[in-house]
Amino acid sequence: MEFGKRLKKLRKESKLTQQELADKLNIKRSTLAGYESGKQPSYETLVKLSDIFNVSVDYILGDTDERKKADHIKAALSDDPELLEFWDEMNEREDLRMYFKKCSELSPETIKKLIHISKVFEEEERERHGG
Amino acid sequence: MSLAKSLGLPSNLDKLHEWASLHNIYIATENFDLELWGYATKSDYDSYLVLINNRLCYEMQQKVLMHELVHILKHSPGSHPIYKDQYDIEKEADELAEKIIKDASG
């Protein structure tokens, strides 16, 4: 799906009017309308859109159908069942979502390293608190 | 009241590590690619781990550490609307971190 159509679809799914989304982006409604007609925004705007809709920039651009940022993390951990299981547990915890949110922008190697460190940290803390 | 104090941080940043360990916040450095500057995570036991990229210069490491501490103190669910846009949270953490460091350096 091309960029403009995907942006409009995401906006409608979030039940936002053009004006409401434009306000979130600090741009004019007419500028947003231009984006929905296919005009490409700046990279900074794409990152803001990615944060607002919680999807990857590539998804907004229509370059992939991998929608959720978490999917990117799961893909990076796909060859390590233990880390994948840990990630699934962590992803259920609301208090952790903010900390993991940015991971999706990273390379698979870095994601793996971070989730591994998080797992070791969790295990050490569990042990420190008596198991 | 200084910004650092209002967030619960020590006004003397030389004592930051000491303060962190008293608050169950572990700070460590790690070699990452430069795509990642810092990272924070929370255990199930309300303790935090903050990792700073060792490949950054000292001043940047201080800024990134403060940025992550602002997230922990101000943006953790319960102390902040969790559905606030991530972009706003990052911007706020950058701005507050810079101001705290500036205040501390006099």
C-alpha cells in the first residue's frame, strides 16, 4: 500500500480527524492532507507518525506489512527461543512497555544484546530477592 | 527548588551514582554500536538497570545517563500518562536532562 493511503488508514483506525492529527504533529491540516495525497513528509515527521501510531516507519511508508514495532523485536529474537519467551513475558508487563518501545528502531544484533542483558538482570534480581 | 531536587535527584551530580545505588538503580557502561546511546529497563522487583554506551564521550554519557534517569523518575507508568506520545517523552527527557546538567555546572 502506498504511503498516503496507509497514513489515512492509520489515522482513521485511531479515530483521529485530519485536524487532530495535524495538531499532534504541529503542522497545518492542509499539510497533512497533502501527505494523505502522497506527498512525502520529512524524516522527523515520519518518526513522529511512527510514535503516534506505534508502527514502524517502514510500515507507514508502505515498504513492509510488518505492522507492529514489537514484530521487529520478535523477528530479531526468532532464532533464540529463550529470549523470545522472555520477551513475550516482558511485553505483557505494562510498566516495561515504555522502556522497550524504542528497541524497535535498532538493528537485530543490538536488540538481541539488550534483551539478553535485560533477561540476565531480571534473573539476578530474582536471585537477590531469594528466588 | 531546583529541577534536580524536584525530581528527587541530588543537586550535586558527583553524588549521582551513590544516589542511584540507594534507589535501586544500577548504572553500567557497555560497548554498543552508535545507533544506541543509552537504555533503561526495570526488573519485576522495582529495580532499574541503566546502560550507557561506552563509546560516547564523557559529556555525552552524562547527558544520556540523565536522560534515562528522567525517564525513570518522571515517565514511569503511574507517575506519568503512559499513552503520551513517545516523541514528546523523548523530547522532554532531553530538555530536562540538559537543564539539570546546566544547573549543576552552575
